[in-house]
Amino acid sequence: MRSALAIRNLYLNVAGKAVLHGLSLAVPAGEIHVLMGRNGSGKSSFVHALVGQIPVAAGEVSLDGVSLLGLPPEIIAQKGLFLAFQTPVALPGVTITQLLRSALQARQEKGKLFDHMQFHDDLEAAMEFMGMDASWASRHVNDGFSGGERKRCEMLQALILKPKYVLLDEIDSGLDVDATRIMVNAIRLLHRRGTGMLIVTHHSRWLEVLAPNGVHLLSDGVIHRSGGMELARAIEAEGFQAAQ
Amino acid sequence: MSENSSMEEEFATSGNFSYAMDYAHDAGRGLREETVRYISKVKGEPRWLLNFRLRALKIFEAAPIPPWIPVDLTPLQFDQIRYYLAKDQEPKRRWEDVPDEIKATFDRLGVPENERKFLAGVEAQFDSEMAYANLRQSLTERGVIFVNSTEGLLQHESVFRPHFGKVVPAADNKFSALNGAVFSGGSFIYIPKGTKLDQPLQAYFRINAEQFGQFERTLIIVDEDAEVTYLEGCTAPRFESSALHAAVVELVVMPRAKVQYITVQNWSSNVYNLVTKRGIARESAEIRWIDCNIGSRLTMKYPCVVLAGTHARGEMVSISVAHHGQYQDTGAKMIHRASHTSSHVMAKSISIQAGVAAYRGITRAAKSAKNCKNYTRCDALMIHPESVSKTHPTLDVQGALSQVQHEATVSRVSDEQIRYLRQRGLGESQAMGLLVNGFLNELLREFPMEYGVELKRLIEMEMEQR
């Protein structure tokens, strides 16, 4: 059996309000899946719950058959779930290089030497791919970044940390045409590497080039409907009500 | 284990180890006139120096403990402290001649290794006296003097006596008076005209004995157009009872000369560290204090630059880390006595749990001093809700056309930042360490590379223990 991110019968409460009521979803390894839904339907809460940042009330989340529930967020991250935040926080004084080096060192086996040369080569190549010049390496993470720069920085981190799954929380919002193209190329590169992805978005147009394996509509705390790109097109053309 | 990681581990143990010692000279507990006479006699000092000590003792006894000291000093028990303990009077010039227990201590602190790697000269003080001192032969031949305070006053009286006790007089404050009465050890340095040392001189100060007071006195004279960097490191083991460190440092920096004085203070958490440091900068001279305070129960230290010559420049780079139970009361004094002088203060402090970090500073420009410039910036980072940060700036500008700026920021590590870093795979304490190092990065770069790397690692380890 191929590895998979599997969510079964998930219940989630946020600030005393029930957000998810038994949501189930599977994202097989290497596939791209899309999650759509109205504002406030719980998409962001859902992906934050997957990475252990919001406690779940009931249900199961597993990666490669191993339960992730109750694990500290850093362990879930080290096991291979990466969340590209919708609004990533600034870390004044902490450079992109320092963040990525620390994150890689945290994943490294004890007693193994960190390969600094390889790290710098990988970082340089990933920055070039993301259209970032060399000065980015010493920029402080998200400090004074524009919205588009923050999102590029998130994808850069995903490229370097090489997780099994990337959860993209509205990574396309507020991007201009060129930035969207860079983002699409990064997603394609991750896909070629065999990274599984769950993309939370409101827009279907940029998904056409990604050819996702599945599109899912979150409504009333469950996956109300699943399909292919035709579902995404229907949502964009007719709205959520009609798509249901 | 690599050599480097071994060194880092030793550094990170905060020097918390000690050896049983057989002291040849012990002034006993408590401070009386006999104590002072004993120290002076053991050292074979001239009459004028004994008189200096006795006068200082009277000032100490008459002076009240300053009411603004933020921590109760009762645990210090002045009458129980041992004011002078020494195994030998003369420092050894060869490492192999140093007594085994002392050698083992400084070996563990990396002294001989650092000397080989990047130092022009080293002194290592063990309790009251220097146990080891060495200066490269080439520098001795160029007229550089690097000796301990006793040797300085006995063998180079004409060089040091005119400046001794002039920059920081015994009457300056209660603890400088105490130092004047019982001082022992510390470095006396003279850098001749035009001599620029491209490698630093270093002193290590080590408290080994329990309920002990260390009172070293350092005097550095940098002659015209000369330059020197001096590093000092301090460690002590953790005992049940408290210890006292009351040092005095005097810098005399002649026209166009430069001195950089770097301190890494990592005393154990029951040491009261009450230090007076001051330098006089003559015309176009430059004094830079670079100070990192991580250890001690209480540190009160406000390095001062008296800008006495036109176009003189003073700088202070200060890092303070206050853990639970610690009070770091640090800062800087910039006294502009001459026109066209400038000063710059960069201070960053971190308070962890209920630790208290305070910036206390004075910028003063005399009426006769025109066109002086000062820029002071204090940034404080509070890690926990119960952490405390305080700022006590004093600006006193009498002269015309002077510009004085004081900026201060206080920030907290946010839950959102920690959550973000945990999502990247860092544990909570690693995340905290990264954010703290990020906060300090700009100032850590001011330390020599060897120290900067060790400091970063030390701070990370301190955060990981929380």
C-alpha cells in the first residue's frame, strides 16, 4: 500500500464552536488534492488541526498508517507534514538561512554531521528557482516582506525541508501573475519529487495547470462533495450553493 | 567528540566545578584593619600602598550601602567572606609549572588552547592571585607590559602609579572603596606609543573557594596612537553560600589611541558582581566596552567613558541575560567633557521567567562641551509573562548644539512565533533559542568570532534548559 495522509471522522471545535463534524478525507502519496469551501467553513482550522496546532475533539489523522493525534507539532512536522501559512508571522533577527539550518538540524539523526556545503548549495538552487536573489538568504524571515514575498518564502522552505506532504493554506491569495507562475512552478516541482499536497483555495483558474487528482468541497463540517476539476470549475462559475 | 564540541560543552557547564585547595596565604574571614595589613604584608607592598588601602577601608566602612541597590545584600555576609586566598604570590610563566589543581581548572576552561590559537598574552587569576601569566616575547621586546597589579606597582611604579586610583578613586562608591582596601590580582597593561596589537590580550578570572571575595584591579594605559583589545572571562562554581566580586577597571587612553575591552561574565548564580569600570579618552581616542552578562545573582555594572579630549569617541555594546532569580542591572555612562565628542550605546537585554534586566545609563555633556553627539538604544526582550524589564536613563546636557538621542523598545516572544517555528520542526526551547539569538545577532557580531560562537551556543543551551 502506498503511503497516505488519511483523515477519518474528524471532529473539531474552535472557541467553543463545532467546526468539523466527522470529516473524512484521504490524500494518497504524491497526489494533489484541493479543498474549497465558503469563508468560515473551517478550511484553515482543518489544516492547522492536521499539523497539531489545534486539538481535535475526536477522529483520526494518520500518516503512512501511523496516528499523528496527540503528537507535538514539531514531531508532526518532522514526520513530514508542512503547512504553508496563509499569513506567516515575522521573525525579526532570524535569517532565512538560520531558520532552515535549524529546521534541518532538528530533523537530523543524532551523531550525524550536518553537511553545510550541501545545505548552501540546496538553498542557492531553491532560491534561484523561486526567483530570489542571494540577499534573501540573510533576510529576516517575513520581516518587512510583502504578502507575495511571504508566500514565496513559505514555498522556499517547503522546497528545502522536503516534507512528504505540503498543506497550502490560500497560498495563491493576493499574488500577481508573475508570483502565481512562480508558485505554480514550485508546486509542480514538489509534485515531480513525489510530494503530496492539499491546497486550500478559493480560485479554480490557477488549478487548471496543476491538474489536481481530487477536488473536495467542505461544507457544514464535512466533505460535502468530491470530484475532479469539473467541481472546481462549477464552484467558480456557479457558486457554492449551486455546486452543492 | 570533536575538539570544538568538547570546548563548547566545558564552556556551557558554566564552570560549575571546583578543586580542594591547600592555600598558603589566607586572610581569614571578615574585614578588619588587620586583614588589610595582612594582604599588604604578604604582597610586600611599600608604605604608600598600605596607606592607600587603609584610607580605602575607612571610606568603605563609612559609606552606606546605596539605597538604590535593587537586591537585598544580606546573603553576602561581609563578616563571613574570605578576602584573600592564594597558593602562590608569583604567577608562573610556563604552563607546566602551574600547580596541578589550578592547571586542571584552566585546562577545563580552555585557557592554554585559546592562548595557542589567537591570543597575544594571557593571565589566569585563581581566587586572589594570578596563577599564570605569559606575554609573547616579541611584545615584551616592543615595550608592552602585561603583568598583575602587584608586579605593576612594584616593578613598574613610574608607569602605573601616576594613574593608579585616579580614574576610579577609592571614594567613587562603596564597592570601589572595598576594592581599594583589599584588591589583589587583575592586569596592569601598558601599550607604548604607536604599538598596535593585532591579537588580543586575555585574562581569566576564576573563583574556586566558597564564600570568597575576588577583588581584582585592572589598569590599562594605551599610549598615543597605540591599540589593544583586552578580553576577560569570569566563572565560578555554584556553592551553597554567596560570593562577591567587586572589581575596578581603569583605562587611560592617550590621544588617537584605541582600546576595546571585552567581558564575558558567566559567574555562577550566587555571585554578587558589583564592578566599577571607567576609561578616560583623550583627544581623538576611542574606548569601546563590549560586555556580556549571563551569570551572577546580581550584577551592577555601568562601564563609563569620560570623553576628555576633543573628537574622542566612546562606545558601549551590552548584552544581558537575566534568568529566574537573577537581577542584571547594567548600562553605560558617557560623560562628554570636551567638544566634538561622540558616544554610542547599544544595549540588549533578555528576561527569562521572573528574571529582571534593567538598563541604567547616564549621558552627560558639560556646559563647556559643544557639538557633542550621543545615540543610545536599549532593546529588551521578555520571554515569559512574569519576566521584568526596566529602563532608567538619565540625560543631562548642559552644552550648546549637542545632540542626544535615546530610544528604547520592549518586545515579547509571541505564541504565534513559537507555533510557526514548531511547525518547522523545532521544539519549543529550540524555537525560543533561535528567536533569542535572532534578537542578539546584531550585537553578538561585535564579539571576536571564537567568543561569538560560544556565546550563541551558551545562550541556546540556557534556553533549552528552561
